[in-house]
Amino acid sequence: MRAALLTGFRAPLEIAALAEPECPPDGVVLSILACGICRSDWHVWTGADPSPLPHVPGHEYCGVVEEVGPLVTGWRKGDRVIAPFILACGSCPACRAGQQTTCATQVLPGFNAPGAFAERIAVPHADTNLARLPEGLDPALAAAMGCRVTTAWHALTGRAALAPGEWLAVHGAGGVGLSALMLAKAIGAKVAMVDVVPEKLTYAERLGADATIDARAGDAAAAVREITGGGAHVAVEALGIEATTVAAIRSLRKLGRMVQIGMPAGDHLTMAIPMDAVYSGQLALYGTRGMPGWRYPSLFSLIEAQRLDLSPLIARRVGLSDASAELAAFDGPTAPGVAVITDFSA
């Protein structure tokens, strides 16, 4: 099969012919319909979140079932499916409690297992992790739900319990930040978007942001507090860096909730957090990472009930050979929207 192979950190991906993946007894093999290109893939590409080399990146994917293992009961050849990027075992105490994102033996395609920058992928624990794609859902959009949309959904509803009428401050207007914006508006919240790229802020306004703040112009946290009349009820950090994490905390009102969505890596593994603000504001700080597969129905229900159009997330549909350029672009400010691989022959 054709795949994009990482052979050296920060090196261009090599388009290579690899052996077909072997179907796990409790899993499936998918033909990939689409795969997003995410900042987390950039962390792998740079070596900040290193994987053994050579390695196939890619963790935001959807596909068609091509082969089914003998232990699988819920899926058959031809099913159109999606999976979270954290593939849980389904049987450990954490999984039985519904906390699959903390499974001790989790498989992470694109990180500790071969990913989806390829024509096909093996997915273990299929009955635990796969979800059926709604009829007519664009595969490119579904791929974005493998990480960015699902992570934002779980952060807002599974961790911070964002409520209608509350203010949400989103620090970072990339793919996960825009996902948080659109989902929060569907919930009925008001949203302030913070970034340093004017084009991204303009894009966020088009998607319904109630306020936009250019962090280059001054104290972004103070601006959020002024706009929201004392601070946001909920803030999310969507980049994984210290400056935006501190700003997210300081943008909250008393008893506010902050969710760390962005993955800290490299120089940002350890951050200087303003614990005075946490203490005096009696704030709640949450970490989040992915979404359990069983929560897909709640997300699909919101999209259907609100007739939520998430298609503005998709800015570029690219070929497999374009993945290197898209990863390198994360070194600087990126254009609005996300890139999705939809052509695995190019």
C-alpha cells in the first residue's frame, strides 16, 4: 500500500510502498477515506513527541471496513466508520468505567502504532472503539472529528460542563479552537476568540464569534475580562504553550473552569502557572485528551439537532504527497482552517 513515511525528524515524508496491515483478531482493516493533518502530527514530525522511526503519522481518520477479525461482532465489510485517536482495550477498569481515554494499554495510531497517512490502517478493539458514520457525512469532515472536533466536544461537555449563556474564551483559533467555537455556539454559549493572526480572527467572526481579541495588541486576558463583564466562565487553551495557558487562566472569572486542550511538548512540558489566580479565583483546571468512542452518538445528535455545519473547518483538501508541506507550515502562524488528505494516490 502507499503511505507517507517519517524517516527522520523534520525531514520530508517519503512516499513509500509498505506491506498491507495485518488484521487484529479483535479489530478491522480500514481503507482510509480521509485523514486530517493536525498540530499533534507536527509534534511527532519535529520529534517533540517522538515515535520510533521509520513511522507512519496520522491519527484523524475515517474509512471503510475491508477486513474483519474473527472476534469482532459489530462490524462487517463495507461499513463506513470512524474511530477516536485513543483506541482503548474495552476491558480494563478504566474502560469499564467509561474512561477509555485513560486506558493503560491504549493504542495510538500515528504515535505508538502505524498511522493513517496511508491507504489502509489496522484498528484493534473494533467493537469498543468504532462508530458508524452518519449517512451522507463528508469523509473530510468526519476525519476532522477523529481529533479536533471530538477533543473540543469532550473538553466543553465532558470536562468543563459549558452551559447555555456562559462565556467561553478560546485561546488559539486553529482547528480545535474553531471546533470549540462552533460547538459552543450550538450549545448556546457566547464565545471570545483570542489569537495573533488577524486572518484567523476574521475567520472566527464569520463563524459566529461574539468577540475577537488580537493578543499582539496588549493584555489578552484583561481584554477577555472586560468584554465578558468580569471574565469567562470557561476558557480553553488550544495550542499547548505557556503564554496562552497563562492567558487562559487569567481570563477567567471567579469559580471559572479552564481546560488544557493543547498538548504541551518540548520547551512547554513544564510551565510557570499563576497559582495566585487559581487560588484567589477558586478556579478549576482540567486536562483533557481525546474523547471516548462511546460519546460519538451525543456529538452526532447535536450536529443533527442543531443542523450544525462544520464544513468551514476544512480549508484544504490535499494529496498524500502534500503532507510534508502542511506539517512544516505549523512552524509558523498557519492559515485559517485545517488540511485533510483526501487523495492517497497523489
